[in-house]
Amino acid sequence: MVNLSTPLQGLTSAQEAFDQAASKVAQQFEPNQVQQDEVSLSDAMVQMIQASNDYQANLKSLEAGNQMQTSLLNILA
């Protein structure tokens, strides 16, 4: 069978990275918070975009694995 654990782990990792970066961005706009510099904010936004791309790539891998598994089952059936 097709091993789908790697893309699933990648999805989890990408989601965690996205959540961490989003938290940094959200903290920027909380009242009574020390303002971060624009470089830190833009770095967090870049991290969010990278995490989103990682998530999409892992999702495509998962979809491809699922299609391969379905094809294999159809051949064997």
C-alpha cells in the first residue's frame, strides 16, 4: 500500500508553522502590546506564505498517494 504518513506529518507541521506566524502577526495589533518593527512583521508574513505553500504541496502529495492507492485497488479488484 501507499505510505501516506509523510504528507500527513507535513500537513501538521505546516499548520503549526502557519499558526505560529499568524500568532506573531496578531500580537502586533493587540492593545497594550509593544509594537514590533516592520521587519519582524514582514518576516512573519513571509513565514505564513511559506507555511501555506508547504501545506498545499503536502496536500497535493496526499491527493496523489490517494489516487495511486485507489488505482491499485481497482487493478487488484
